[in-house]
Amino acid sequence: MCQERVAFPFPIVDMSTTVIRRPPLVGLGTFNRFQDADAVGEAVSVAIRAGYRHFDCASLYGNEKAVGKAFAAALKAGEVTRDQLYVVSKLWCSDAAPEDVEAACRKTLDDLGLEYLDNYTMHWPVQMTKDSKVVDGKHEFSIVHQGDRKALAATWRAMEALVDAGLVRSLGVSNFDVRMLGELMQDCKIAPISNQFEMHPFLPQRELVAYCEKANVHVVAYSPLGMGGPRSPQDPDLLGDSLVKHIAGEVGKSPAQVLLRWALQRGASAIPKSLTPERIVQNRDVLDWALSSSQMERLDSLDIGYRFIEVPYFNFDQRPPSNVNTAPPGQALVKEGYVDEYGFYRNYFAREGKELRTEVIIRRGLLEPDELASNGRHLLPEKCWAAPIHVVTDEAVSALYGDQVVEGLTAAGFQVHKVVIETDVDESGETSTEHFKTVESLMRCSDLILERGITKHSAIVSLGGGVVNNLAGVLAGMLYRGITLVHLPTTTMSAFDAALDFKQAINHSLGKNLLGCYYPATTIAIDPDCLATLSERHSLNGVGEALKHGLTQSVELTDMIVRPLREGDPFKVIKDGAYMERLCRAALEIKAPTLDDYNNSDFNEFCPQYGHAIAHSVEHMSWSSKAHQPLLHGEAVAIGMCVSAEVAFLKGVCTRQVVDQHYDLVGATGLPTYVPRTMDIGPLIRQMRFDKHTVKNPTMGLVAQIGGMAMAPSGESYAFDASEAELTAAFEANMKRRDEDNVCGSCASIFATEIPTVPAPGAPAASSSDSGAAASPAADGSQIMSINSFVGHLGKELKLFGM
């Protein structure tokens, strides 16, 4: 099999100790385009006499009675015994409802005249309605689901019962990709022993083959000769390919034999089909000779990703493999970092033209005073070492980390001053700084820094979340027309997204991030351990921003984020420094190429902004009136992504299943999926006119499938114009779903209308979000920090994420 190194998003279930008979290497396929069942029966008889023992059948093919007669004749004549045969049949999609599985299997056994099947295979990861059928060779069907994990597991449990009942000896799947097979391997009691899928040199399916090998699932290649349906002159001709024919000449075999031997040497069985006796005999003559490694490599080079088998009821591209590059041509999907001699994980993002480059360092414990004393000079360029350094932070973060960062940088030899921005407490008891991301705060900080003194070699060091990072960025770009900027993110929002950009911005009364500039930080230094001090809500806040890259670019990243939260205790997971470090690295590695190649495609604009056109409106509205519960940015993005999926469905860009997957994946993280009940559609759409991508109508990127952005009809852009009618319908669909679930937002009870607005004692009645640590004002006006400090004040009815 393929020896290529592939990283898999699913654990491997070891079934190697299970003694189950596997299919012989060469079998006969019995599909004949729903025609001439008797001819197929005759072919089976020829094949048995030629030494075939593996027969691939299916109820869909409509010829199992004819095949059964051939079996009966051969058994009666003593040409073969039942235990020598390996008979496979397949469960058709209209029989996939669990209650229909046994009856379908028994009908197949009756038609084949057998007491048991050696293998019963799920034909497709699809369920159709019971009345779906084939008429005159054409499918008439209605889809119940396509690739739904829970539904597939339910069908599989019914198939497992067939093994227990002695009707079948083993189970298999067909047309399952890595993700579907990985999910099933985790959900099953009896593992599939085989996976049938199209495989030939034009479509070698390297990742899927490698996963099956590691999972001990035998590969059965259908259409191994590259045929299987009506062909047009534009279709490639695998049997007629010059390289295949040349190698056939080298080994003195037919092109078909070369292709079958290629499949066998990759560890697979092959099930070619033919009605011609000579070809049936010839196709089995592939067991006692071999292709050289050079010939195998040359055949491997034919990979063009071409699929001969396309069906109307299954989209092979709906869930791209984890290593598929969904970025524009010529652009990397991820940019891998490295660990240097000092133990720092390092990476960077940059852009051609005017120099824009930011170095990124990630190391646990980096903000400890001793670490900063030893390594502080790695964070700032040498020109800054003798100049005043200004650490900009907020009241909440300052109480946690301000003194130790100042202490550490001072010990490293810097002249350090601290500038502290005010912090509010919103109605949910979360500390926040969004309310102070303003021109007024910018001017107050500028006045203080100028009074304390700076030079052209000074640096602004932001210590905090996204608000502090952004405000400090504008400060650095404005003071002395630009001085050095360093970010020390302390929130998931900042570490996973906000700090990882060249854009710096502050808010205007008319909207979010309307004032700002492009100004790169020289260095971003992230300590994942400091994220453990966040409240659960603020921990999840940045997860929404990381998840957008999974939904738009990577199934693997989506799974990395969601699976631990779905399967474990979310609060424990987000307090796990190792999990947070993995997300820090993964978020950086997938976002960096969109920054590097920003000017080459608007993919790099709309991918990081996925869900934001709607999110900015929802977020702004949530802070605009005491009638609403304030939303954190990541919470608004989570809602925005779900509504964006509704827009994509309305525009015909994605299927309803993709929309359902959005609600499932976002909801599994604990983030909200629905627009709060207190908001009306009209004001939300009107607020969207202030979005920076709005021209005539709001413009946004949309997802075609999980892990893949949709290309606009022009074929040159990823931007979709959303009309007022489409936005209205999308919001209505989201709200209808919300009302059916009888919730206002699925992440916490703070989004329920029955929860009253309760200001924290002594806190301003206003609003904001970002610093992430809970704070309560002490008598002397200082801030006493504790994650749970406000939960007691607000009462148990808030139930903040289980705290």
C-alpha cells in the first residue's frame, strides 16, 4: 500500500487480532447497467470455472436471482463448495432505515439462494426514502441524509445485528471517505473489514488507502480499469493511456492486467467486471507475476484525480480530506512553524510590497517574570533596548499580569512604563474593554505616553486581549508616525485571531472597527498558559474565530477544535494548556497564508471574515441598548457563521446538510447559534450597511462544504452579494430554528429572555467585552481579580457556562 506519511484526524482502531476472512484479491463485479441479468449469471458461471471465488453483488443491480442460479448450478455440479465462495452483497440506500435492514438482507439471501453472506456492505453513506427506485436505468430518488454520522451509526447497528443472527459473516462499507470511516470506526461494535471505492492510477486515493491500511480495513477497488459508465470523447482513456500500454509491453501482459496488478500491489482487492469469457479468464491472470518498483512509481505518476463514477445522489467533494488544499491556486493552506534552539515555537506572516512582516513566538510560561528576564530581549528589536517601553494593558489584565510583565522586562534591562485602560463589567458579569476601544481612550493613552517620554526607538507592548491589541496597534502606528509594536495576547480571541493580523482598529459610534490602519507588530509572543485564567465564556470567545478557519478551509482543524469539546468536559478542555497551545499553533498556521497572499485573491479577505458581515451587526446591536444582552465578538461570529450558512443555502451554494453541520459544529463548542430574541431583523440589516464590505448590498464569503469556501459564479472571486430579501430569509430561518428549539442562543442561559438584566454591584451600567478575567471593584478603587468573583454577585440564575 501507499507508504506516504499522512496525519489522520481519527484514532486508529486495532482490529488486527480479529480473525475474519477477507475477500480474495481478484473478484468479479456483477453490475451491468441494470441490463441482461442472464448474461451476468453466465459470466458468474464462467468465472467460477476460471477459478474466481470472490463475487461482488448488490440488490440494486437487479440480477441477484440470475447470479444465485449460477451459484446453485456450480454447487450442484461440484465445481465449488460454499465455504470456497466469498459472496458480497450490498445494502441499498432505500433500505438504510434501521427497521428495513434485516428484510433487505433476507431478500438478498433468498435471491442468491444462500444461507449467509460472507460480507454485507453498506453501498453508499446515503439514505433514500423507501419509494426511491430505478426506472429504465435511471434513479428516481429522494434523499433522507448524505453522510450523517448519527444516521449512519443507526444503520450500522442494524447491520451488526445481522452478524449476531448468523445471516452475514462480516460487514463492509463502500464509498466512505476518511472522515466517515473514522467516525464509523469510533461508533461501531463490529468494525467494517473492507471499504469499496473507485481506485486506479488516475485516482489512487492515497490518503484513503493509507487510512484504511492503518485502520486494518481492507481496500476493494471498483472500476479498477477506469470504466463504469457511458463515456464521452472528453473522458480520459485509462486502458488506452500510452504509459499503461508501454508498461504492458514491458511485462508482456495486457493493459487491463497491468492496472489490476497495480491495485493488488497496493494491498487492495480488485473487482473488474466483464461478460466476455476471454477477458474474465485474462483478468484473473495477475497473481503470479509482479510489477517492478519503477513501474509502480511510473503508474503512480498518472494521478490526475479523475473520477469515472459520478452519481446524482452523492457528492464526493462534500467533505474534502483533511490534507486537501482548499486555498486558491499557488497558495499554501497552512504555514508550518518550527521550534528554535531556545525552545520557542516560531512562525511569521508577511506581505510583499511595503514591508509587512510579523514574527510569532509561542511558548508556555513565556510571561513568567524569570522567563521574561531571560528571554525578554528576544521580543523586541535591538534598537528598542535603550529606549522607553510602554506596556499598554487594561485594569483586569494588569491585575493578573501587569506587574510581573513589568518586573520581567525591567529585569531584562528595559525602561518600562505601564499604561492602563479602564475595564467595565457587563450585565453578565464578564469584565470587558470594548466600551473603551474609542478615540477618547486613544487620545488619553497618547497624552500619557507623550508626557512620560518616547523616542523613535520606543516600543508599544500590548498586554491583553483583542481590544488592547487593536488600540495599542493604532497607538504605535500613530505616535512619531510609527514606532515598534509588540503584542502579548492574553485572551483566546487575541491569540487565535485578533493579534494575528496587520490590521489595527478602534470603534466609532456608528460601528465597529471603522477607524484604523495597517501597521504590523514586529513580534507577537503568546503564552498559552495565561489563557487558563480566562472565564469559560472568554475562553470559548476565541474558539469561534478559530472555528471559522476550520469551516472555511480545513476539516482537520474543525475536528481538532470540536471533537475534544464534544467528547470531554468543555471547561476542563479549555483549561488544558496543551489543547490551547495546539489551537494557537493551528490557528496561526492556517491564517498565515491568508495574510502572506492577501493581495492575490479575495479568498484571503473573505475567509478570515467568514460570518463577520452579520456578526458585526449582531454584536453592535447587542451593545447598543440595555434591552439586549451584550455579546462577545466570538459569540457574534458564531451566530454570524450559522446565518451565513442559511444565506449560502438560499443562494444554492450549499446543501441543507451543510447548514445543519454549521449548527451542530458551532453548537458543540458551547457558542451561540441563534440571533437573540431581543433583536429584530430590520435593524440588523440596516446596521449591516456600515460593514466595510458593503457596496450596494452586504458582501460576504460563503461555504460550499465544511472545509471549503465557495467560488462566486464569476469564477474569479469568493465574494457573494446578499440582497435584503436573502438576508431577511436567512435571519428568519435562523430565528425559526431558534423558536423550534425554544432558546435564544445555545451557548448559555444569558441569552434567554427570562434572565433579567442584573448589573454587577458597583459596576457601570454600560457594556463591553474583551479582557476576559472577572473583576470586582474594591473599596479603594483597585480591581480584585477572580474568574468566579461576579458569579456570586449575579446569583445562580445566570448559570454562566456551568461556573
